[in-house]
Amino acid sequence: MSRLNPLPWRKIVCVFEQIGYKHAGQKGSHIKMEKPGAARPLIIPKYDEVGRDIITTLMKTAGITREAFLALLENC
């Protein structure tokens, strides 16, 4: 399994857009992304490097696996 490294916020947004999340607003330096049918929105900080802990939490909230995330990341 490939190691998950810190990523720029644009790549993270790209991954979640591929599974149906849409930009739903911004407050300060954080982007809100929503998907119809999803219980909770994703809040993505606009950092040059978003840490692994935040990425892992976003994956859990979106309900996708590490393998799925890494496969989608290759398209960004």
C-alpha cells in the first residue's frame, strides 16, 4: 500500500470533485464541499500542505478507502 503524504488543497478538492462533491462556499481559508445524500459536508483547509490526519478524516467523512483515494488522486 502506498503511503499517504501531505498534499496541496487543490489536489484534495480534485479528488472529492471526482466522487460528486461540489464547492458550496468558503469561510476564511476553508472550503466547504457538499454532495447530495451525504450526511456531512467536507471542510478542506486551503493550505499548501494539508496533513495526513486531516486527509484521513476527510476520507472517513466521505466514506472512501485509502486505496480509492489514491486511485482518484492519480487523475488529478
